[in-house]
Amino acid sequence: MRRCVAEEIGQRLAVLEPNETPELMGLDEFSVRKGRLFHTAICNLTDRTVMAVVEGQGKQKVEEYLDKLKQSDAVKAVSIDMHEPFRQAVQMCLPQAKVVVDKFHLIRHVNDALDKVWSRLQGGRWKEGKSRELFKRRFTLLKRAENLTDREH
């Protein structure tokens, strides 16, 4: 069912040639068959629409689409999920555009790193109170600066 839906979306979007080139774009892959079959969504972040869905998660299909953009120099920034082929495709086809890591994936990587540090430190060297304090402080890193107390700053 997922494959059928993804193919239908891809076919409908494939007939749409990029009319306008947005200033802000996003690239993100999604799994059609869990962990085995991926497609890439190319989005217009200015008006929050999907511009295209291309097969796979490699740079070739993304480059093919980006090369079709009529005003490629109008793109100011492209949000990606730290997938190296996406960065390479953007740098190749849109050299003037800034590559920006999307917030969701950045926070996920920071959380993973904090979990590793926390696990290492908790491994018997820290007293109970100290490890609990460290665990609470990780959420401080996720708060907006304007929401921090003086102590948290």
C-alpha cells in the first residue's frame, strides 16, 4: 500500500515542472517500505508545498530535479537532514544557496550525544544526586534562550 501511494504521488508530481523557484527549499527522504525503499520529498518551504517526490535518497535524482529549476540562483537556502548526498547535490546545483540542517535532526543528534555522555558518566562514577542533576540539565539545552531563568543562563 505504501509503495502504491508513493508511486501515485510521484507520478502526479512528476508531470509538474517546477514553475517558480522558491527562496527556501527543503529536502528529506522518507521510507516507503520500512528501511528498504526510500523516496525524497523536495519542498517549497516558502509556501509549505511539496514540489516533487523523486525515487531513492541519492544525489543523482535530486540533482536532476534541481537542474530543472528555471531560476536556480533565486534559491537562498536549502534545509536538509544532514544526509551527505543531499549536501553534495545542493552544492553542485545551487552553489549560492546556504545549506541549513533542519532543527528536528539537529536536536536528535544533540540528544543522542547527550545520552552517550550521560550513560558514560552515570556508570558508577557519579553519585545519585549528581546524575539526576545532569539528566535535568539536558532539557535546559532544549529551551529557547528567552525562556531560561537567570540560573539556567
